[in-house]
Amino acid sequence: MTIDRRRMLSLIVAAGAALTAAARPATAVEPKEAERFVANIADELTQLVRSDLGPREQAERFREIFVRDAALEQIERFVMGVAWRDMSEAQKTRFRDAFLDYVANTYTDLLLDYEGQTLDVRDSRDFGDKGVLVFAKVSGDGPVSEWLVSDRGGDGPKLVDITAEGVSLLRTQRQEFAAMLEKRNGDIDDFISDLAEASGAPKASSSG
């Protein structure tokens, strides 16, 4: 099984919420609170997939959920790796827009493959400063995934990372973006523009 296939499966199981493990300590989250947080995300996304909304409306709603429940600022820093330090504020703004559209459009499509199935929270374990690991399983013969939840900004639980079949979604996304940047000789503007085009977003021309 290839890494790309594993990432796809993991993202479907995780409902597309690929987030980041930041270096600073997390605020304590109670295991039961983390379990409820994951269960609520799963229920909301299940309802979204089963809704009568069209593809564009589903993607827009998915984007809202991702922004609300993801540690977005830390995601961006991690998935861009060392390139983040060289990005201007204008580039970071463009990247956020492209990245959110990329996540919403790509993973809403993948979620449709799991229509009719459920993601059931099974257990959780205190993971120290990193937060709480919540274990969830797709109905039937689906895999078990590990959802890392913490309160990094003091504004309630946020999803940090998801691991399925031993693959971290966050680290896989970072590897993918690093390969995209290398292919473009490290040109950040080209990378952002191509990411925006792949996600269906307008292709920006200013470099900032």
C-alpha cells in the first residue's frame, strides 16, 4: 500500500481534519471532553455527507468546520516546514486561502466514499503535555484511528493530528508539500498558485 493511499484512507477516517502538533505545551483537556469533541466532529461530518447540499455547499461547510476545529496557525507552520520562515505575510495569506480550499474540496470528495458508515469513539488515553489520544473506529471492518486533541490556545479543544495505519496525516501532508516545493525549485509563489489551481481557487499573480 502506498503512502498516498494510506493518507487518503486516514483522511477519510479522520473526516479530513489534518492538523499539527505544535512545540509549546498544551492546556489540559479532560479525556471525556476530548471524546465528546471527536464524536461531535464525526456526527457533524456524517450529517454533512448525508445532506442534500450540492458539492460546492458541502465543501464550504467542511471548510467552516475545519477552520473552527483545527489548530490552523500551527498546521500552516508545520506543513510548510522550513519554507514558512521565508514566506512574506502576503504569501502566508495566499497560502491559507489556497490550503483551506484544497482541504475542503479534496476531502469532501473523499468523505463521500464513507457515506452510510459511522465513526464510533471507543476510548481515550491521556498523552501528557501533547493532549489526549482519542481512539475511534469506522463501522464494519474499518480501521481504528487515533485523534490527538489538546487546548493549545486556551479556547477549547482543537484537533492536533490523526494517525491511521501508523501514518500521521500531518507529517504526510508536510512531505507532500515539500515534494511540491522541490519540484518547483523552492519557488513559493509557484507552489501557492499551483495549490490554488489544484483546489479550484483563483490563481493569484502577486508575490507579496
